[in-house]
Amino acid sequence: MREAIKLAKESVANGGGPFGAVVVKDGEIIAGSSNSVTIDNDPTAHAEVNAIRKACRKLGTFNLEGCVVYTSCEPCPMCLGAIYWAHIDRIYYGCNRKDAADVDFADDFIYEELDRPMSDRHVPILAMLRDEAIDAFRLWSEKDDKTEY
């Protein structure tokens, strides 16, 4: 956790956001990163996502079972989703989402949006061309040599 906190502090000093994260396997840090949203002009470049990407490259896998993540702040919904998709075993966090909101990093609007029906969300979500799009799922289900994830 101290490494994640250190990365968060270094990020602030270097123009990034105040977040850091490390991925650990068998007691060894596999990868660590900080928030680089403004540095990389990438809204997905949160510390946890960056650390997961690095860990996957280093381990040569998209499945991080057996790993844990230490993050300087409770993960936002996007990062939480990435952690689940990566199959990480456990999350340790420092600050909570209220601490983040207190310095203008509020995620509550996303949690609230997820609870709303799609028709009531602030960003319109509209279905189209399902009959064509479903073909990709058909092809996937028929594929014998697919890599499940």
C-alpha cells in the first residue's frame, strides 16, 4: 500500500492525478502505476487500469487470478470493472470515495446513472442494428478455438 501511496504522491508532483496502484502476486510487486489521464489525454488512464495493463503485459496474460491490487483510493466504477474483468483476487484501498469527492473526484454520478433505466440516463443510450451486430456473437459461439475470458 505504501508503494501505491508513493506513486500517487509522485503523480501529483509530475502533473498527474493523485492516485496510485500496484498489482502484487505472491508478495512481489508485478506492476505499479499512477493516474495519467491528463498526461496521456486518456480518460481511461486511471492508476488501477494502468497497473493492470502493465501487469498483464509483464505476465503475458489477461487473467490476473492470484494477484491482489493495492490502490491509494477506493476504485471508481470503471476501475472496479477492470479489476473484476482481470479476475484479481482482492482489493486493498487507502482513501475512500468520499475522500476523493472532497477534492472534486466524485464518482457518485456514475453509480447513480447505473441505477437508472437506460431511457432516463443523462447520456442517451440507443440500440441500433442488433440484427447485424448479433452475427459477431453467433460467430463467437460457433468458434471452436476461441480463448474464453
